[in-house]
Amino acid sequence: MKQWLKAAKKKIIHSVARTKQALGNRRGEGFVDTAVKILMGVVIGALVLAGLYLLFEDTILPTLTERIKDMFDYGGSLR
């Protein structure tokens, strides 16, 4: 019984130490940082595309325009 208690105590102390180390770790990047970077990329890309549309006043990506129109075409035409 004593051996089991010693082993359990050792495991608990080890897991507490690992938890403290993980919580105190300031290295790396978190999920929020990655999400903000992805969101910034999407917004900047959309702004560049909108700027190109305003600059040329024409369709820049014709296949994209066609696909978007097909996506919202509720007429039921199947290809």
C-alpha cells in the first residue's frame, strides 16, 4: 500500500510540475495569433482585389464571377 501511495504521489508531483511549466511557457505562438494573421491576410487580399476592380472597372477574375453567379443561381439549371 505504501508503495502505491509513493507512486501516486510521484505521478501527481510530476504532472503538477509539467502543468506549471506548460502554463509558464511564453514561447511559441497561440491560436489567437494564428487566427489574427489569417484574418489579416484575408482582409488585405479582399482589399487588393476590390482595389483592382475599382482601378480597372472591369472583371478581373472572370471565372470567379461566373462561379459566384452560378452559386447563387436558384433557377435550377444544371450543367
